[in-house]
Amino acid sequence: MARAAILGRLTWRVATVTAVVDETPRVRTLELEVPGWRGHVAGQHVDVRLTAEDGYRAERAYSLASAPGEPPVITVERLEDGEVSPYLTEDVRPGDAFEVRGPIGGYFVWRPDDGGPLFLAAGGSGVVPMRAILRHRRNSMSEVRARLLYSSRTLEDVIYRAELDGEEVVHTLTRAQPPGWTGYARRVDADLLREVAWPAEDGPLAFVCGPTSFVESVAAGLVEFGYAPGRIKTERFGATGGR
Amino acid sequence: MSFVSRGFRSRRRDTDADPVRVPPGQSVTRDFPVLSAGPTPHTPLDRWTFSIENGGVLRTWTWEEFRALPSEPVTADIHCVTRWSKLDTTWEGVSVDTLLAEVDHDAGYVLAFCDGGYTTNLPLEDVTGGKAWVVYTYKGEPLDPEHGGPARLLVPNLYFWKSAKWVRGLRLLDEDEPGFWETYGYHMYGDPWREQRYSGD
Amino acid sequence: MEALDGNAIGGMLYHVFGGEMTMAQAQCGHCGARGPLAECEVYLGGPGVVVRCRVCHNIVMVLVEVREMMCVDLGGLSELELPAWR
């Protein structure tokens, strides 16, 4: 369609689900095939639009979990009172399709030239864009140091657990911990940040993503710790973790 | 119409609802979505007032004075322009008739004004004759700040954006003037039964 | 309800302005605070989208879609510097 070829216009395109992966009891990854996909930057998202037979429509934004060069992949957390997430995490099968618009974003993005060291702080499904960033760093053989501070409710809720084992990740489990857990067991606070974040004098680049309250608290903590406010990028999801 | 996704439907729909109570284009929900144009205000009750103005203040009540006014329970169906409806919601508050009775005026319209700056306009006819209240209780409990507490306007006959949250008073007008959403193209009147969502509907 | 930020409306802004806007520099007309749209407070208010200054909370932008036409009020901004689009 000629309209879709116009540069600078973001049009809705039909994405087909090629595979689904249940990451945790509440979280599912959907691998997508989007005709005309021209690639994306780590940290970007897509808008997803669902239309029902009766014309009812709902739209939500989801971060891309894949690295540049890889096909578009999104990871969705099911929200109890959600309109879109229950459909994407429970009903969707490979072969199903919905509209997407994107990739979107130019602020909450990382390219290897942006350097580091990288300090990534994720609350719940806020880890999704972090996965894209870490995969991109690895795929591009970047020598930038990276550390992920990842807050989850329980070990069962940790997304991409096996994959993250290969990275420098510090977990904190805020609601319940498995027997013998020696890691952090509380919400991120100033002391925790002091112990985990790269020192301010290293000039780190920070990305903070998750529920609004998590982002505000961590970003404020990093500023107090001495991070340059201009080198802290924030992305807020809704209060319950989705957008 | 855009691409339809297999099996997708609105989750909120309460299919037990009697269709005759549901205006066109609406879906009945069991939950109570919180939608806002700004941060939740937190005016302390000892500084809260409700006023009726027309350029100058004609009458004002403190929270204590307001709570001492005769109040009544209200059960109403509410309809939001974003297409959700909620049936049999229960409130308690002061009828706008009671408030306007204390003031001499011949205004044709009112503009409700609120903490945070939100406004919405209504014909006087639609806030009198037992059609509107300033409510402070929802489901038997003090109205939650998220839902407009300590007090909000309740005008069930019109789309719910007219039931202004965090209401602090009514300005009496001779002519209709658009409030916040009306300025951006929402309907000046907003009758859900005639599906008056946008200007020109 | 907790506010989101400009990232949440990246698609809508792209649609309205024809390019990536989360990096656009917005200057609040009320208090003069300056920063990327990505960092502004965003309220998905139901009838429309309200964008507020993170510092003083005054409205900087309102976006309303009426019958597939976007109405955009930029009156709360004293300046909006568009990013250089490649």
C-alpha cells in the first residue's frame, strides 16, 4: 500500500503472532511478524490495537523485548482488570493477528555509541526494554559495563530468569522469597541503591522502568546518590505495572 | 473498520444488565474506572468550601456547614463518554436544589468549578428539579479522593464528565459557556440517550 | 491514578506531529521548566490526554480525538523544540 511506504508516517499494520512463550504464570512473550518491519532501536515500544466484532477497540503500548536485528517480540503481563492483557496472555494463539504501530520512541533508547556504564533498574514488567538493551549490548559486542537491578514480587514472577543469569543482575524479591534466599528481600531504597548502583563518579547512564511509584522512587534515589539527572532515563508504566 | 482480532471482546461487559437501561454505544461494567485530567487534589477539610458565585460570592459553606445541610441517598445509573456504564450506583449528598434555594438569581446556566481547575457547564434546568447533587458518600463510605472526594457533582442524566470531581462550587451564568472538555470538542449538553458525545452530535 | 509520562503517548504524538516527539524539548509556559516531552506527566483522562509540567503540574498540552480528528492545544507551552528527524 503506497501510504505505508511514506517515510515519517507511522501507520497501523497487521502483526501476526508466530510463537508464544509463557514466561511466568502471568507473563507471556509473543513473537511477531510485521510486514514491512524496518527494525527498531533497543528500548522502543509498539502500540497494539485490538478491535472486536462489534467495533469495540482498545489500545495499549508494549515495549519490544528483542534486540535490533531480531524480529519484533513483545512481553505482556496480565493485569487483573485489564482489557487487552488478558486477551494477549490467555487467548492469543500462533496465527492470530492484531494491529501494531511502531516502533516508537527516541528518548528511552540505548545504542552502543551512547556508552555507559549502564545501570538498569526494572520493576516488574519494566524489565522488558532492559532485555532489549542487554541483548543489543551482547549482540554488538559492546564493552560497556552493565548491571541490572530487578525488583519482582516473588521468584516465580521473575521474567527471563534463565537468560538473565548470564548477565550481571541483582534481584530483589519484595513479597516472598524462596527458602535459603540470600538476596535482597525488600523494595528498592537508598541503602540498596548505594550498594548496587555504579558509583556516580563513573558517570553512569541509567534507565529506570516499571510502575510509576517504582520509577519515581528509584530516579529520586539515583539523583540523591549523585547521578546526573540528564543521564537518568525514565519510563513509567501504570500503577499496576502495565500501560 | 480496522482489522478485527479473532475472539477479542470487551472484558468489562456485564451481560446481565437489562439492555433498556443501557444508552446506545455503552457497555455495562462491574468495576469503576478511575480517569483523571490531573493529580488527585487533597484539600484539607478545614479549608474546603463550597460556593455559589456570579462574579462575586453569593453564598459559601464550610465543610461542617455543608455536612449539616439536609442530605439524601441517591441511586443512579452513570454513563461515561468513554463507553462504560455502571448501574445502580449509590451515593449520599445534598441536592443542588437545596444549595440554589439559598441564593437569589435568574441564571440559565452554571459552570461547576473544582480543585485542580477542572470545569464543566450545565443548563440550570439539568441541575435542579431533583436531577443533581453534591455527593460525599459512595457505597456507604466517604467518597474516595480518587473518585472525587471529599465531594463531587453528580448529574446522572448526562455523560459522567459533567459529574465534576473535587467540585468546589457553581458559577451562575446567563449564557452557556464551554467547560474544560467542552472547549476541546465534547458536546455542550451531553445526553447519553441521544449519544451526544461530541459537539455537533 | 498515577501519572504516566510522555513515553506512553509516543505513538499519538508521532501521529500528530509526523515524527518522533518524545525527545522534543518542552518549556512550561507557567514556570519555565524545560525538558523532553518523555519526562512530562501524562494523564490518560478518558475524554482526552492531558500533559502537565513535572515541576509545577500546570497543563502544557491537551490532546483530544474527536471523530478521528486530533485537536491539540499547545497553549501551556512557551516553547516546543522539535528534535532533528533523520
